[in-house]
Amino acid sequence: MKQVDLKKALNNINIQADWVGLREVKETTTYRVIRDLNPESNHTSTDHGIMAEVLVNGQFGYFAINNISYESIKYAVEKAYVQALSASKYSVFSFDESVRPKSVGSYESPYKVKDIPLDHLMHTLIESNHKLRDSNKIVSAISMARLVDMDMRFVSTNGSDFNQSFMYVGPGYRAIAQDGNIVQSRSYMDQCMQAGMEVFEESRVLDKCQSICKEAIELLGAEECPTENMDLVLHSDQMLLQIHESIGHALEVDRILGDERNYAGWSFVNLEDFGNLKYGSDIMNITFDPTIPEEFASYGFDDSGMEAKKEFIIKDGVLLRGLGGLESQQRSNIEGVANFRACSWNRAPIDRMANLNLEPGDSNFNEIISSVEKGIYMQTNRSWSIDDFRNKFQFGCEYAQLIENGKLTKTVRNPNYRAVSTPFWNSLKMVGNKSTFDVYGTPYCGKGEPNQGVRVGHASPTCLFENIEIFGGA
């Protein structure tokens, strides 16, 4: 990203603005897919552009360009200036420069292996597809790799100058099994992280795919999940979605303020709930944590320039902070975090989840299972539904085992559970320790108009919830 010098570009600008910022983003995505032993996708694409932001009379204007030149940047800033000036005549809230703090520094994703030959990667994907299809009961299998190199640079007239380099890796494997009218699936699809090509070490990939195939076939002969209230143990890979939907979206401050009501809904949480609402049981501790190096949404600064630091969102079950960047913090007078983010160079930043994690507790997996007289252990999300206020929900999982008298017993298929957000989290009885703690991520969290699909990370241990409504059915 040396085509233009952003600092020089700023010096070429002569407008009467309170603040000007330039955010340059270049993203190269490589996507490889093998479906049923046949190549389905094999391409690399690059997206590169600059967003100009201008603060005038308390309002921000934005204008994005993908023609990278000094003349284009000057044009973009002038357009953003006109937009901000026009918006200031109809101001609902007036911002000041404090929502764009001066920040200087850098961030780089961790990795062990930067590159491997793409033919080696394709070989691993093909071999993994063979493992996934290691039975005539497997009717379809997919192996995929999504690799993203992203570089961003941010400069502003109040002295911000930081760059961030990210390496995102997203493997995915799925096997679909069929026996008559019974169809079941097992997958490993939400393992996106910041890492290198070491994620595709062949022996590890093949072992995982062999297990996926085995469990998909096992589900064909399993009994239907029973329908009754019982204790529920959730694997950390299902906790990913549970945290995302019933905590993350509910606590985005711009949503609470009503910004998303036309598109993604509101929230059951109110501004007066911060510092007061007993969101969950005493052992529930949720953090915004950009400091876990391999987690998908780790970074040094958000897109306002706010430095990212670990903060407790919910501590000992009590709601403390919102998922709101500096603009939402100024509007709401609620403490927030550095989560003002855009999905690309051609989008304005908004409040987004980033790394939202449940902190580990004290119990190992065996202690959790042995404490349950009658319950069910569920893994890997298959379906979800939650209302516009992020309150009432029901989730389905791919794989489950009954727990009887403190032991895992038979496998059941089509497991589902339903509840309401705060009663559910207040039923949290045991939280797994670090041995049950895993890191996950998804690139597809959608929000905003126009839509922005942003990268989100979640990490969690295995958890036990008391007396939850469980039911079967596809």
C-alpha cells in the first residue's frame, strides 16, 4: 500500500473542517472449495480503496474512492465535506473531535507459516474430502479454505497514524449423510481465526474430517432427541452462537438507541439497565477482549482510532458496559469499548461486536457432566431463530448425547432448545475451566444499511444451564 502517501494527501487538502481522516484498506482474498472430490471454487480477488471522513459543525461526512491518487483523495474529502455540511443543518446530535482520538501505533496478526504452495493446499483439501466421504452413506462433502490478507492505514489531521496487518484463515469441512428419508450433517465451519497456513497441517485436517464422517453416519442410527425440560450442557462451539445472538447483538449501543430498528431490530436492554441489570448468574463474566492473538476480531485500534483494550461487559452476572464506540458513548453517556468498525473501505464504521468472550470458570468437563442427573450435551449449531429484540430464541444443534446419572450415554439427533435471554443466562450453573475453553470466529455477521458483513470472534468454555426446554425435530 505505497501507491500514495496518506500524510502527503492530507497536506494537500485545504478545507475549513474540524477534522479530516483517511482510512485506506487493501484486502486480498483466496478462496478454495472442493465439493464431492471436484473443484468448485478456485479464485483470488483484491479489493482496495480509501474512505475519507470529515467532521464539520458536529456532523461527519463520508466519501469512498477506489481510484487511488492524490487528486481522487482531494475530491473525496471535498465531497465528504459537502455531505457533512448539509447534514449539520438537520443535526440530531452534535459530535466533537473527541470521538476521533489521536492514535499512533501498529498491529500484526500472529502466524507460524505465512505461505504454502497453493497446490499443496489443494492436495490437503482433496484428501480431506476423501476422508469426509469415507462411506457410501455420505451423499455430499465439502472442504474449503478462505484466506484473507488485509492491510489498513489510518491518518488524520489531529495526528493519528497507525497501520494494521491482518492474516485471516477460515477452514471449513462438512459431511452430509443419508439413510432413506433420514439426512444428517456434521461440520467444522466456525473455526475462523487470525493465524497462518499452519492451520492446514494435513494430518490434523485429516483426523478432524475422519471424525466428522464418523459422527455424521452415527447420527443416522440415533434416536430422536426427547422433548422435555432438563439440564443443558453446551460445547464451546455452540456457545459461540449463544453469546453472539443473546448477548452481543442485544448490547450494541446503536441498536439500543434505535439506529437498527428498520433492519436488524432493537434490543430488550435499555440504557438504564447498565450497572443494574442482573443479566446472568453470579458465575457469568463476559469480556470484550481484543488481546487474544489468534481470535478472529483482535486488533490494536478500532476505525475511530480508539485503542482496543480488554473490558468486562458483564461481571458477576451484572451488566456494566455496552458494545458502543466513542460516538455511541457520547450519545448515550454509557461506557463502551473500541468496537466502532467498518467491514471495508467503502463503508462508514458503526458499533459492531468484535471479540466477545465468556471467561473460563473452575470446572473441568468431567465435573460438569458428573453433576448432571438428567440432561443433554449439545455441539455445533445447525439452526437459529431469535426475535427482533434479541430476547426469545431457539437454537438447533447437529449432535447431542444424553446425560444420565452423571454419564454421557446414547447419541440423539435433531436436538433443539429454546429460552429467553436473561432467564437463560441466570440459569447458568457451571462454567468450564481453561481446558474446555476454545476460540471461534465467523466472517458473516450482518448489520447496517447498506449491509456490512463483519468478522467477529467468540471464545468460551463448556457451560451447564439448569432446567431448559429441550425438544426434537429437524
